[in-house]
Amino acid sequence: MALEVKIPAVGESITEVEIGQWLKKEGDAVGVDEPLVELVTDKATLELPSPVAGRLVKILVPSGQAKVGDVVALLEEGAAAVASPPAAAPAPAPSPAAPEAKVMPAAERLAAQAGVQAATLPGTGPGGRVLKEDVQRAVAAPTPTPSPAKPSSPPRAIGQGERRDEVVPMTPLRRRIAERLLSAKQNTAMLTTFNEADMGMVMDLRKEYGESFQKKYGLKLGFMSFFVKAVVQALQEIPQLNAEIRGTDIVYHRYYDIGIAVGGGEGLVVPVIRDADRLSMAQIEAIIADYGARVREKKIKPEELMGGTFTITNGGIYGSLNSTPILNPPQVGILGMHAIVERPVAKNGAVVIRPMMNLALSYDHRIVDGREAVTFLKRIKELIENPVRLALEV
């Protein structure tokens, strides 16, 4: 009897997924917990594992949308199912062929529109999968053509090149990002205040203790753990920024779940560091490294993107000098970090060159006043410029 493979519950408020790349074909043997298909939700891309060992008998939903609980495939369980049925007569061995490339749905759509064979392209995704970016590079690359003896048509004047549009459907994740960003702009009284921090002491600490830190914990000592610690301490002092609005009530969170914005292939996602106030800097760095790797591999879990009481985003890794980060509702505060740039500043009556970072705090003015916002950001500056305060909590 065939076993039904159903779309599982993949997170709070998620009722629909998009069927992505099938990782197994009909007739393939599968092991227990071996991935069958990629599911794309409005929060993340994840893999649906096989509940048993056996054989994939039938794919019922090869692509498109599916709801939680829908049956998308049939499995035949057991070792007997894995064995191939005996052939009536021995067939000649086929000539060796190159392994079939796995093409992501967005890449397949773009390749079809551009007239490119996606399966022939080198893939840079996990397991050699062909990504949309691989197709874009192939389309953008110039194709050498032999010079004809006689031009078949008059040469085209400069400025008369071909003009065309490319229409690519939004992924569920990109649609959800668009909805949330628009909602944040329309439904909050968002303001941004700015400051700057001298990163010299943090950089000196990383230089002095970075090697010892890596030897002990197997992790690189980054900047983010300093900022997570500073944010938690500032939130404890300015609780208005660790709150949310529910109807006509203000809910003050007495825990500190800090979201860290991470850029993935399909858009920005915000996995959450739970109870950050209870974690050491090594634990924070380990969580951030794990999240970053799994976001790139599309293995982040939807529940790891839910909740959060405050968010930190670092545009500095892309070279941004300043920005006005958009709130992540229902949160009422988000801290923007930026690139560290050496520039002249006044110190003790003299002009010196210091490594400076611009900081931006966007906040919901409905429950956070300018005084609290400015005080919060000033506190971040003080803690970062003198990180000993983080250890002493002063």
C-alpha cells in the first residue's frame, strides 16, 4: 500500500507553500529522512524529508502552490520496494552520461524566458544546483560569433541596441518581504535618529584577543556580538524600545530576543537569537555563524524567523555608510550598523584619524519618544566606544 507524503505544518501562520525543486524522480530509491523536495514558504526555503525508506512511486504535485496537509507524492515503503523489478531481457549498458544538473525553479523560469538550457550551466548552489544568478551570468556573458565575410545587414548605429523586458514572478519570500515593508511604512510612525561610534577599542580587543578566542571556541570574534550585548543592555535601561503595540495596549517584553538581519539568495531574512541576555559572546557568535550558513544553504527553519523583540541590521558588510532601516513589525526599534571608515574627528581639542561607524536607530514614534530614542542610541555609542562597560554592565 502506497504511503502518502503530505505538506507538514511549517510554521505559525503559514498555510501555503510553493513546490520547488524535486530532489528525487519517480522510481528513485529513498532513505528515511532523505530530502524529497524543496518547499518555498514566505519565510524560508526548506526540504521535505522522506518519512520512510522505500521508493518514490508517484509525484502528484510537480510544481506550483500546495496547502499544508495536501498530498504531494506517494511512497512505497520497505527494502523490497527499493529493489528494481527484474527486467525481461538484459539491455545493453548505456553510455556514461554526465549527472543531471539540479535546477532551482526561479532559474528554470528565467532560463526558459532567455532561451538558455539551464541544465547545461555550472551550478554554484548547494550540491551544484543551478541558481537564478547562474542563469543571469550566462545570459549577460557575451557570446563570441565568427566574423562573416560580408555583413548580412547594415551595421546598427550606436544607441540602437535591442531593448527588452524580463518578467520574473516574485517568489513567496519576496512577496512577503514586500508586503511587510510596505505595511511597516504605512502603519507605523517611523522616525530615524543618528549617531556615530569610534570603533577603535573594539577593534583593538579583536586584534589582541581574536586569535585566543578562535583557538578556544573555534569561532571568529566578530563585531556583531559586541552590538548584541550593547543592545541588550540599552534595552534593559530603555524598555520602550523592547515593546510592541497590541490594540490600545503597550506590551513591554521582559525578555530579549534579538533578530539579526541576514542576506540570503532570495532576500533578507531575520533569524532570532533567543534570550540574548543569558548568552556569552562566544554563544552569540556561534548562533550567528550557524544562522548565516543555514540561510545561505536554505536550511533555516521558519520558527527561527518568528518573534523577536528588537532587530539589528548591518548594511556595512555591503559598504553602506548610512541608511534609515525599516522597522520589523510588531517591533518598535531597529538598529542599523554601517561601514567602518577612517576619518578625521576632534578628540581632546585635536584632530585625529579614527575608525568611525555611523549608527542609525529607526523607531515607532507612537510609543517611543525622541528622548528615549536618542538616549538609547547614545548608550549604544558609549558601550561600543568603551566595551569594558559591557563586562561590568555600567
